[in-house]
Amino acid sequence: MTDATCEMSQYAKEPPPEWESKWTWRTLDGGDRAMRGAMAHKLFQAPELHDAARRGDQRKVIDLLDRRAFGVDDPDPGGRTALHFAVGFGHESVVMELLRRNCDIDKRDDWMKSPVDFGLQAKHDRCVQAIRLEAVKRGLWGGKGRVAPLKTYWEHCYNMTSEEVEEKVRENAEEARKNYSRQQENDTQSYQEQLKSRVKQAIEAKARGRKRR
């Protein structure tokens, strides 16, 4: 193992002494950020409120908010609120509790994702519908897609609905498939032409050898 490999291995196991970042070295469940497997996508340890929302612990969420240990819209280091976690992990009862407390339903994290984006990505339709209906009740005005009047990440950043993005993806995939098919045909034709040329050259070389005899 080289020195560089050793250094990389050590860095992956523990933070260097000069580590300074708002992203902690611990994951949501207190594990190591560098761990492998299904949990490796977790970026940092969540505050107590956000962890309770992630686990669907409604009683804990109520207790923390009633004691004012947290504000309903307090963000974690990545700008995500408890609603992001509740919707993203499909805990409808916690979602309804947070909505009852007038939480911000369109808060965006550091990646410009709102709770509805988390719900759409994880396919928690009932949670998405709950915050969408709340948006209608509050008279929000904005999106034009399937979760209107909320705005998805695509609408917020690119002025495209998720439906328009999906259609664009399908179009690009179809175009890529056609290009691949055309390339395959061209490659096959080129191969056949090269094969014929080599066979012809071999026959001509063999014929020249016979003439010399």
C-alpha cells in the first residue's frame, strides 16, 4: 500500500485534526459518515427534533415543541426542517402535527429542496397531498405542476414542472436509444467492410504466392 493510499484510508476513518465544517463527522443515527452500505448516504447527525421526525416519534416531536426546546422551523446543518424529515420518511402523523403548528411548508434546504421534493422522491403520496392541501388552505400561489400551488425543485430552479422534466428525460432517453442503435449499425457495417477487405487482401496475397511458384 502506498503512502498516498494510507493517507486516504486514514482520512476516510476519522476527520483530520484541522477539520472545520458545518457538516459533522457523525450521521443521523450517530454512526460514522464514512461507513459503507445502505446508511452511507447520510451526511450528518440530526438535531433531536429532526431525528424524532425521521423516526416518526410524534410524542417526542410534540414534547420538544411544547417545551420550546426547538422551533418548528429550526433547520439542521443542511437547512432541512423537521417537515423535510417527516415527509421524506413518510410519517403522516408527524407531518399533520407540524402542519397544525403552522410550520413553513416551502422551506428550502441548502440544495434548494423543499419538503414536497423529499416526498415526491420517496413516493410518500399521502404526505405530499397533506402539505399540498395545506398550501391551498393558506392561499399560496406558485407552482403549476401536480403539487401546485407548491413549487418543486425543478420549478424553483429551472421553471419546469416535474412532469415537463420527466417528459424531457423520456425524450432524451429515446434520442439516446436511437443514437445508440445508429452507432451499432454503423459499427456493424464498418466491421463487415473491414472483414471483406481483409479477406480480399488474404486471397490476393495467396494468389500472388501461387504465381511465384
